[in-house]
Amino acid sequence: MNGLTLGLVLAAMVAASPASAQQPELKKWDAGASFGLVFGDGWYPDTDSYGEPQPAYHLELGRFWNTHLKTDTAIILTHRHEGYDYTTFALPNVPGAYSFTRHDRQLTAVSGAMTYQFFENQMMHPFVSGGLQVAAATNHRYRDAETYTINRVTYTVPKLDQRSTDVVVRPFVAVGAKSYFNERTFIKSEFSAAVGGGGFSHAILRLGFGVDF
Amino acid sequence: MGKVILVAVLSALLAAPLNAQTVRDDEAWRAFAANLEPNAFIKVRLTSGKSFRGYVVGADDHELRVNPKTRVAEPLRRLAYSDVVSIERQKESKWNPATKVLVGVGVAWAVLYGIALLAYASGYD
């Protein structure tokens, strides 16, 4: 009987404790989709092309381990990008020999990261994040056989039809903020920068919507 | 004996302003809180170093009751005046952070688009 009484008293104390009263139920997961621009060609280290930003879409899922720490995973999808590579090469008696090669590129990547979110239970949470992006970078390079003339010297560039898929890994860091409309829905803004073997690889600036659940 | 008296006098001199300060702060915040109307938006800093914003629910001689402004609702906070470092009346923003981000991005996009249009119109392409 004494044990039962003690148990009831302890249960009542725990239920009425300030700690439990002060802790609201925060959602453990969040998910979202975002649109962004990729700056830099670091996914394709073997090519030399114009560096205009490319659109990228993120679908992401996060799991909170406590009020600050979260694991994030994302799928990154891009459009097929058509462009040109300008290649110079050495030929006897032909200074400045060059050719143009078309390329069609597409990138599909997954990323995993650990995120630290500042503040607790606020309408805006800045965060910092770091992790890895693993991408399958497909590249189709092709050109017809073409003849060029420079300084009255003619040379022929052979036909090319080359397909490759490279798996590349890029560590990245990110900063951003989750800004809430209400208790659960938010806008996520983020800037991330990734590095490769040769230093800076690419950066992504993105904005998207998400929900906690 | 003389040393003891000296120490006692010095202690009293040093402690007196601190005690007076504490009592005065308590009373000041009690009086300040009594003049806050219900639902006034305030920022409170506590002796623990933490601070938060919220809405006044009520105040009496013993405590100030504040409904904290959080994303997910939290219970009322009952604050003893001795725990209060400062109370500031605040002006509450009408827009939530997400709306501010959307407006900011919209304005930035409009400015960039406008510059591009002007450049195009002036023949610089």
C-alpha cells in the first residue's frame, strides 16, 4: 500500500513538474521542396564551359534528434543542360587550333547532412549545416567531323560521340533559415558551397516551402 | 576588536548599495508591471540570462504572468519580480518571418528584372 501511494505521488509529481509543463510537443520530422540555382561547374571537372547558373530542385526530408540537431537528406534534380565546350589543341604549323564540342549534361544527386538549428520554438530558426553530396553526373559530348581553316592551313577535327557517367562526391557546408508562416509551414532559404579536389566546386542558392510533421 | 568593527563597517557599506538596488529593482518592476495592460507585448530579460517575448496576462504583488510568444503554444510563465532584469514594451511585427522572406525575395527579383529591362531597353544586351 505504501509502495502504491509512493508511486501515485511520484507520478503526480512528474505529471505536474515544471519541466514537463514547459516542454511543448515539437514535431520530429520536416519535409520540403525547393527551387535553386547552381553556380559553378565543379560537378564536371573535366570540362571547360560557360558557367551560367543552372536550375536545381531539391526534395528533402529531415529528422530532429532534439530541439537543435537534425539529420537532413535530399534528392537534387537538374534539367538537362545543353552547351558547348571550346577546346584548343596543338597542331604543327597551326597556332591556336580549336574546336567546339556540344555537350548534354544532367545531374542527379543525393545529399546527407547534419544540421544545427538555432533557437527553440521560434518563428524563425537560422541554421548551419554540413554534409556530403553524392552525384551521378552524366555527360554526352558529341560533334560532327568538321574542317577548320586558320591562316590558310586546314585541319579536320574527327567526329566525337562520347557518353560518360561519373559518380562524384562533394563535401559541403550551408547556412540558412527556416521562416515560419504558422506552427508548421515554413519557407526555407539556404546557401551552400561545396568543394572538390581542386577547391571550390559549386554553390547552390535556393528557396523552398516545407512542413513539420 | 578594532579590525572586526572595521570589517563590519566596510561590509555594511559595500552591501548596502547592492541590497538597496535589489529592493529598488523589485519594486520598480512590480510597479511597472502593474501599469501594463492585459495583452501588452513585452520582452523580458531574466537573471538567468534568458529572455523571451510574450503577452501580459496579469500581474500582482508576487508575480508577472506572461503568455510567451512561441511558434508552438507553451504554458504561461509566472515570473517573480526578483528574477526580472528588465521588461521592455515592444511593438509587434504584423508580418510573420516567412511573409517577410517572400516580400524580400519578390522585391529583389523585381529590382533585378527591372534592371535587366532597363538594360535591354537602352540597347545594352
